[in-house]
Amino acid sequence: MPSNAKILVVDDHEDYLFALESALAPLGYETTCVTNGDDALKEILRGQVAVALLDVRMPGIDGLDVVRYVRGVEQTHHLPIILLTGFDVSHDLAMTALRLGVADIVVKPIDPWTLRTKVRYLYDTQLRMRALQAELDGYRSHRVDGAPAAPADRGRLRVPPRQRTPSPSPSGLPGD
């Protein structure tokens, strides 16, 4: 993930967007705010989002619809997402969010310190995971013998065959 990775905040109430952006400001991360699911998807698909905070209930494409779409795209299916709701978390919402791999569901009003702690952890973890993935991809692009991997070899770790040495006979005498 590039160093200009950002936090995406999505809520259809602009006053709440301002409050969330203000709560996250002390982290020093770039923050982008949008008011609908369409714009959220556009921002996510641009590839610069490290963590997304999505309001569950929005007109048009709601937060859960955004999560469903994001989980279906290979480049974004590991994006950490926090769902925001102004209502109690129902059993159905919790189960749906869990099945979709949502990192957390937070009930509004949100404690700024708690939100910053969650976002900082997810942001830092996402950056570390991306760095490790890039390193792994670099290893995968070369076989163990140093030759570039053939397209069929990509994604698999190649280990050279071991040299077989004859095992000793049970009695220790040759030819046994």
C-alpha cells in the first residue's frame, strides 16, 4: 500500500462526517469523506484506501451493499471495514457483518478515543500486511535456483529436490 493510503469515511449525514473526520484528525492520516455508497465504491476501487468506515443505513447503496461488493473484488476483499450504525446492532446485522468479514460494528455516538484506537490498529495492520504481501510476491517471482519463475510456477514456493543418500541396513553390514 502506498504511503498516501487513506481512511475512507462514508455517512449520508454531513454533520456526522465532520465529527468523524475531526475525531480521526489527531492520527495524522489522510481522510476522505463521501456521502453515499456509489462514491465509496469509486474511492475504494482507486486502491488508496487502507481502512473504510461505512454507515450501515444510507439511501441507495447502503454500507452492507458496499461491503458485499468489496468482498467480491480480489484487489479489495481484505480491506478492513468498520460499520457505523445509529441503531442497536441486531442479531441479523451482526451475523451478516460477521459473514462478510467486517472488522467491527460501532454504535453512534462514537467515543473518539476508541475510534482512533481501532482505526490506528487496522490502518497499521493493513500497511504491514501489504508490505509482507509485496515481499512474498517478490520471493515468488524468483525460483529457488535464482531463475525467474515460469508463469505456471508463480504463486507456488519451489523447493529443490533433496539428494537421497542410501539408508544404512538394519545390521549395519553392506548388502543386508
